[in-house]
Amino acid sequence: LAMYKQTFDHIDFSEQKLTETEYENCTFNNCMFNSIKGITFNDCVFVNCNFSNANVDVCILNDCTFNDCKLVGLNFNRVKDFGFCITANNCNLSYATFERKKLNKSKFNDCLMKGVNFTQTDLSSSKINNCDFTEAVFEQTNLEGVDFTTNFNFLIDPAMNKVKKTKFSRHQLSGLLYRYPIIIE
């Protein structure tokens, strides 16, 4: 069964379980989730929701938007690959894992990405603006075509990642050359 164009306000889904297996064009405002395991979300919007450490095993997030949400510690690599595409605006994604995910159509704006794992992730051509990447892990990550000029606190080793046509500003050089015993002034 599917739920279409519904709005859900102030529901704690850790106490009241989601009743359907598919939600399309739905809006969730100020909701709390501890598991969305096996649930499909198509074109849904989540506003000020808390998904911290939620179980996302085999769920589908197809063109979903998260505004002002807590997505702390989510294992996005457990989300089904088919149709996976998210937009995150002003979200806390600290310690989330995107390992081996294809995010090339995803967008991240004004997000806290502290300690996020991007190992073997395809971020090519994704849109990332004004995000804090303190302690984020970039290893064998495809960053081709990404504009990093507005982002900050990242450490990216160009020798360990694909950076063809990736844009950086001059003041970000220390985040690219951190492994080398050089002084940048």
C-alpha cells in the first residue's frame, strides 16, 4: 500500500510505526524516526526531522529533500542504490556513512558533515555549497567536477582521490597539501 501527498506533523515514528511501505510526495514536519527499514520514499520532503542513528536498511530515498534535519550517524550505504538521490539543506549529517554510494545527483547546502565517511563514494558533479567537512574521510572518492570553493575544513589528498576539474580556492590549499611537509603562507 502507498501513501500519496499526505502531510505528517509532530509524529514520533519510534513509538508509532509507519503504516505503509511506500510514501510519495509526502511531507514530514518535526517527526522522529528510529527505523525506516524497507520503506520507499519518492519525492518526499522532511522538515526539522530527527533520523539520528535510524535503521535505513534496504529503504529507498528517491529524490527526497531534507531541510533542517538531524541525520547523525546514518548508514546511507545500507539504502538501496536504485533511484538514490537526496538534497540536504542546513542538515547535521555528522558521522554519517556514504561509503560506495553514488551521489552524483545529490545536493548538500549549508550542512555539517563532521566525520562523514565518503570512502569510494561517487560525488562527481554533485552540488555541495557552504558545508563543514571537519574530520570527513575522503579515500578513493570521485570528486570530479565538484565545486569546493565555498566549503571548508576538509582534508583531501589529491593522490588518493579523483579530482579532475574539481574547483578549489587558493585559501583552501592547506586542505589539499596537508600530507606534505611544506609551509603555505
